[in-house]
Amino acid sequence: MAKKRLNKKVALVGSVIFVVLAVTFIWLFLYWGRSPEPFIKDGDAAMKAASETVDEQIQAEEYKKAERNYQRARSRAKTDSLKIEMLFKLADVYLKTDKWNYVLGCWNKIIQLDPKNVKARLGRLKYFYIMADNGARGYWQEVASQASEFIEIADANLLTEDIAKWESLGVQEKAPAVRMGPYLYLLRGRAVLEMTKMGAGTDPDASLSKAIDDLEKVRELEPGNVEAYWYLAQAVITKGELLASRGNLEERKKAVDNVLELLEQAVEVAGTDVKAHINLLSMKLILARREPDALERIQPLEPEYLSFVQKFASSAEAYSALSGFYQSLGHKSLDKAIAAIEKAVELDSENVTYAIIAANLHYRRFSIYSQEPDLYKAIEIAGNALTLPDAQEESGPQRWANKMNRASLCVFLANCYIGQVLESQYEGIEIGSKRKQELISAAEQVVGEIEQIFGSGEEPRVVKWRGMLELARGDRSSAVRALYATYEQFKASGRNDAQLSYTLAKIFENTSELGMVAEFFTSAMDGPGRIDDTKPEALLDFAGVLLKLGNYGGVLNIVNFFENKYWATQRSQTFRINAYIAARQFDKAEEELAKVGRPDDPNTIKLNLGLVQAKIRQVQRAVAQKQMKENLGRATGAEKKGMEGAESVDELMTSELKGYNDTFAELVEKLLLMEPNSVGEASVVAVCNNYIKEGKLKQAEAIVNRVLEYFPDSTMLLFYKQILSEPQPNKISQQRRKEIEKQTLSNISDPAVKAMSLGIFYQRNNEPNEAAEEFKKVLGSCLQANDDVSTAEAEGEKMTDSQRLAVSYLFEIALETKDWQLVSTLVDIARRENLDDCEGKFFAARFDA
């Protein structure tokens, strides 16, 4: 019995002990489960392990472990201070793993918990300032707002503290101020200034005053702050321009004086800071560029720049500034600009901006002087620059700058590769299929990267470069659609792309769309980056278009600008003389021809031919007007006065006309001996007609036979040869002339050419049915259709120019004769072959109408 009682006591004690242990275990489990300490400890251990390993996979796993533990610790934190500590630890993890959106999220949450947290506010502010300073201008509003909030919560002691004390991991950019107060006022003042210059806000006067007050406060608190002087100078000059725009020109002059005085003070207080000297020289250069006689004002600055570089001989920034100065002097100082920027690259080989400038300058020298080694050097520099740190993608505050650097280099290379293909097309130079394919392949690679950088196939810059690539490949239709769509988008948004406009101008240069071409050239010559800075000949291309449009004053202005900025060339002189001729300013044309000299030069002979032709037309118009006036007088029965001198006037004009015709014939004969390919059929026909009219049949026959030696297949000259074989060439009836012309065209050996020529002949003589039959012969199998695919297309052939022209002629005839079946067939061909560059819609619209 006693033994049983003992067993019961032992069991009871054991049960109690078990319960106590179980409760203790549960309590410990719940306690440790609620405590953040173990997770902080594990998170710190994971961060330590990640920093010690070189294995990227293990490192990534440790960072994930650290993030997980810090998140758990944060969720278990009971105080705001511990939550903030965990958020900073998480921010450190995200900085290590390059997750900047999460870093910003951590800083924002810290500021919500503690609005006066300096470290989080400073890290966030510096992030957005770096973004805005690197070109992401949309962030200036955020910088201004955050700087204002920061100033409001900062006490007097904080404003005097050294900013280095609060440096944030990941945004250790060189601060533009030493102490917190000047730093905040500088950032706010600059942000407000930048927004005002962008046109943001409704009261620019108030904004500029606010910016000036902030920047003046920086000068007061930190007298040696070079940045403060520079942005204050910009604010003062902007205010002066604003007042001048309202008519107060005196304020502009006062602003200029104040600005120079300010920047000279900056040099005095920070004499060893290279930036202070650059700012002063840069402002002098900016102000000189604004003047009408800019070049004359810029040139005297050279000794100052050279003295400055000598003082800071080890500064890459100094040589970069010197290069910028020489660029302002134009192409004549291009060698010096290149030498200076190459010195800057040598001193700072990691600077991608210097590399971009160097590549562009080499390319510019290649474009202006046609020095191919410069092109290859430019491509080499740009290719190497793509490997530099500041051209790599990242997600931090440098991401915008890096993205733009990489995009700039890829665009530059795409232009180098595609430009070689397009220039060969413009100039009619064969570069070889292998070389062309190499260039296109290289272009495909960088265009693909451009698309990756901008991220969307609908982004205008992506569409543009796709179109440029298609143009280089030879797909003109799709290229034109893409390029023109991009042009319209840019135009609607107020943007301008000189290269795009120039490319479109060259595409349509030799078409009838002269008004559009003039618009493209005008756009290409507008604003910074204008195309003639790298392609001076584009100016003369534009002059050629204006000459065709009859804008002779515009031609002369462009030629004068070209020769003043670059040099006089045979082409520029030719345009000037032709403009004077077309404007009937014959005296000036003769003066220019005398300046050219070289009377036996073929180009001079051609210009003289143009001048004599214009004089002939002027006399012919005068004769025609006189005859019309006489006929009108006879018709009204009016008594004619002054008949005594009429005959002498007629004789004078006839004699003058004969003299011009004789001169014209001499010039044609002379040019035939020197450069027969330059003698056009029209000139020979004009001489021949004049000889026939004057009864000089042997001379007419001689010139026709001589030209036929060079152009034996010329139907026009063969026609005149047949005319001259008639008994009385100067008395042939119109009917006989038609018969001779038809016979001449029928003797053409090439079937397609014969059919095309006869078709045009019949249409001109109002014989549509005969014309239609001939045009059908030109088209041949193209008129057949099978499942909406033409025979020519099925065989992989393209329509010839003659066939495309035949479609247009035949289409007009079919509309006129109401042959709707033929019209429908031709619309199908136009759609399949895209004959109107709008997928046959023009033809279809004519049909539907």
C-alpha cells in the first residue's frame, strides 16, 4: 500500500515538472518568435557572409537571406527607432543588389516615421539632384520641393554642419557645397532657376527673384562656393534677357556687366579652382556668340584660353573647355579643337563625355574635308567609349546620364555606318555588296541596342533608326513611311531632328515635291546641331532646290553664307551665276563670269550658254509683246503712231537676236569639242533649228552628224537628220514632220524603248487607242495577275522605270476612255508595286472618283 502511494507521488511530481517545462518552452518560443533580435543577428551574419565571398551565386543568396531577416525584424520591431534602423539596413541590402526603387522606398518610409531624419532626407535629395543635374529635367520640381521641406525642418545647428557627416551610401557624389545650409539653398535656388529657364511656372519674375535670393544666401554663407557664383550669374543673365524681351534693353547690358563682375569675383576667391576660370571664360564665350559679329568677338578670347590652359596644364576640364572654344571658331580651328579634346581624353581616359566629343569632332572633320581616316578614328573612339563605366546601364541616380551616354554613342555609330551607305547612294558611288553588307550588319547591331535602350518599338527615335536602316537596305517605301511619320511626330511636339530632315530632303530631292523638299532642308538647317555644321554641301543642295522653285534671292543668300563660312567652290559660283541669270540680272551674271575667268573651261562655257539662252528668251518675249501690241492695234482700228521708228526697232531686235543665236551656236560647237556629254539635245536642236531657219543647211547637217557620233541612238537627232534629208527642210508640213517622227521611233531597236516612245508619240497626237496598245507592250506580263501577285513579282523582278511610267500614262488613257476593267487592273498593279508610295491609294482614289 505504501509503495502505491509513493508511485502516485512520483507520478504527480513528474507531471508537474513536465507541465512547467512545457509552459517554459512555450513561453520561450513565443518570446523569441516575437523578438526581432534573432533576425537582426541572422541578417547581419548574412550581410557579413555576402561581403566576404567572391562567389556571385552565394553572395546573391546571402543578400536574399539578409533581406528576409531584416524584413522579419522590422515587422517585429516595437519602436519607431528600431523600425528606422531596420529600414536603413534594408536600404543597405538594396544598394548592394542595385534595387534603387526599393532604396527610395526605404528612405520614404523612414521620413514618414521621422520627418527630421537627416540621413534619409539627404540621400533622397541627392538622388533626385543627381538625376536632374544629369539631364532628367523633370526632376527639378522634386528637388525644389524636397529642398524646401528640408530647410523648414532643419535647425540652426544642422545648417552649419559639414555635409560629409551625413553622406549616404550609394550617392557619394561630390557635393556642390561644404555645409548643409549652403547645400540646401544652392539646390533649391538652382532648381527654381532651371524650371524658370524651362518655362515652368506662371510668374518668371518671382521665380527668378527667389532663385537669386537663395543663391545670394549661399554666397553669404559660403563665400568661396564656385557653383553659387555660376548659377547666380545664369539667374542674373536670364532676368536681364526677360526684361529686354519687354523692351528694357538697358537691363540686358546691366546684367552682362554684373555677370562678368560676379564671375571675376569667383576667380578671385577661388583662384585655384579650375571651374571658376572655366565659368568666367564660358560666360564670355556665351555673350560673344550672341552678338551679330560673333566670330570677331570670339577670336580675341584665344590668348585668355591659352593662358588658362597653361595655368591648369594637368586638368582635363581645362583642355575640354579649350576644345569648346575652338569649336566656336568653326571648321578652320577644327584641328586645334581635336588636339585639345584628345589631350583631355589622355588626362581623363575614363570620361565618356570627352570620348563622345572627340568622336564627333573626328567625324565632323571627315564630313567636311573627306578625310576617311577620321571616320575610322571616330568609329574606334565611339566603340571603345561603349565599354567605359559611365556608358553602362545601371538603376541608380546615374542611370539617366549613363543611358543617354550609351544612346548617344549608339546613335553616333548608327549614323557612321548607315551614313556611308546613304552617301554612296546620293553620290552614285558603288561601294561593293560585301562592304555594304558589313556596314548594314554593324548598323543592325547598334540599332538593336538603341531599341533596347529606349524600350519601345513605338518610340520615335527607335522608329527613326529602323527607317534609316530600311533605307540603307534599299526598302525605300517602308523607310519613307517610318521616317516621315517620325518627322511629323517631332514637328507636332516642337522638336527638331536635323539629320532626319536632311535624309527626307535627299530622298525627295529629285522628285516633283520641291515644296516639301524645301521644308525638309529648312528644318535641317534650324537650331543647334544643324546639318550644315557637318555637311556644308547640304547648303548648296538647298540652294539647288530654291533655284528650281524660283527663289533666286534665297539662292544668293545661301551661297553667300556658304562662301563666307566655308569657301567658294565651282558649285557655289555656278549657283550664284545661274540665280542672276534666272533673275535676268545679266550684268551681275557677266561680272561673276568675269571673276571666274577660265573662258575655255567646260563649266564656264555651260554658264555662258545659259546666259545667252536667257538673253535670247528675253528678246523673243520682247518681239512677241511688240507683235501682240501691233495686232491689237490693227484689230481695234487704232491709228498707229511712231511707225517711223518701228522698223528700226524691229531691225535692232532681229540683229540682236541673230547675234545671240550665233554666239549660242559657237558655244555649243566649242563644248562639243571639249565635253560632248555635256551638250544636251535641246541645245543641239536649238542650234539646228536656227541654222535651218537661216538656210544654213550644211552647218545644221554637220552638227547633227557630229553629235550622232557620240549619241548614235538619239531619236531626236535621228529625226533631225531625216528632216535635213528632205528637199526643203525649212518648208516641211506638220503632217510630214509627224510621219518622219513616227518612222524614226519605229526604227528603235530596243522593243521596250520603241513601245514607250511610240506610246508617248500617239498620246501627244491625240491617238489614245494606239498609245494604249504601245503602253501595254511596255508593261507586258505585268498586266497579268494571279492571286494578287504580278508575274514580275512572282519571278522576283522589279518593275522598270519605263513600266512604272507606262502605268501612269495607261491609267490616264483608261480613265479618259472609261475602260474600267483596265483601270481596275492598273489600280491592282499600283497597289502591289506601291507605285505612288502610298500602297496604290492615290490610284484607287482616282478610280473611285
